[in-house]
Amino acid sequence: MDIEVLEEIEQTLHSKVYENIEDWYKHEMTKKNKKITIIHINVRTLNMVKWTLLQTYLKNFKNIEIIVLTENSLNEEQTQFFTLKNFNLFTYHRKNRKGGGVAVYVKDNIASTQIHTINFKTAENIEIILEKKNMIINAVYRPPKTNIKEFIRELRRWILHKDVEKNDHVNSMQGVLLH
């Protein structure tokens, strides 16, 4: 993804993108005022080696509440082998094609529900509302060959839709994860 696009997303959504988990830990986990901790990993096909590595990281970073795995390439049957204790799993699987896919793990002590309001033409996504946190997580995977400008238009349309909708059930947009 273009550096300019990442910078625009960081500024617009008050978020921060880190290149690796060590930098993220050093900067984010030392803050005392954290609201919720989310990590996003584009796993580029989830397998048992990567799964074991993720579980090792999670033993060291116990206060992660949400994990997003994009481009996991899992189908519905394979998902059962990639569950995490104390986490609820939400998934989107590609239909009739290999690759892609989005998996979101939410700590089971956080009330969460998968919602679906907008289909992206250029990306795959899952929307999850964190009920007591007044937050919606939209975990997005954009395949690299799709049109980035069209994707940004779709993302802006989604954000505007949520802004209009916020008086119903969401007080503010807190975060969007994408790759």
C-alpha cells in the first residue's frame, strides 16, 4: 500500500501503523491509557508454522483483545483448526476462489457481534460491533491487484455511512483495520 495512503489513514482515523510487532509493543503497550489493543497481521496463507508462531507471541502479549488475520486463505472447514482459547472467532471466506479471507478473534469477555452493512467491490471485510465499547471494527483485506482509488472511495463511503448511522447505535468511529 502507498505510504501516502497509510499516512492519510493514520491521520484521518487517529491510528498508527507499525512495521513489526516489537516496534508496536515498545510504543503502544507502555501507554497507561490504552482503551483496547488490536493487532493486525496479513498472514499470506495461514499454516501450522505461522499459527504456532502467533500463539507464541500471544503468550508474551497477554493483553491483546482483538486479533485480525487477513489473507489467511482458509475455508470454512479449515477454520476449526485455528481457534484460540478465550477468543470468539468471526470469519469471511472467499467463495469459489482460493486465497484472501479475513479472520477476527475477539476476547470472549468483550461483547461482540458480527454485523454486515456494506459489501466492498474491491476488498473483503468483516464488521464487528463491540457493544460496550461503542466501537465498530471493520477488518479489511484489499487484494493488491484491485484499484486503490476505488477502494479508498468505498472506504470513505463506509465511514460516511457509519457517521450517519452513529446516532442509532455507535457514538464514534474508533478504528478501521485494513491491508
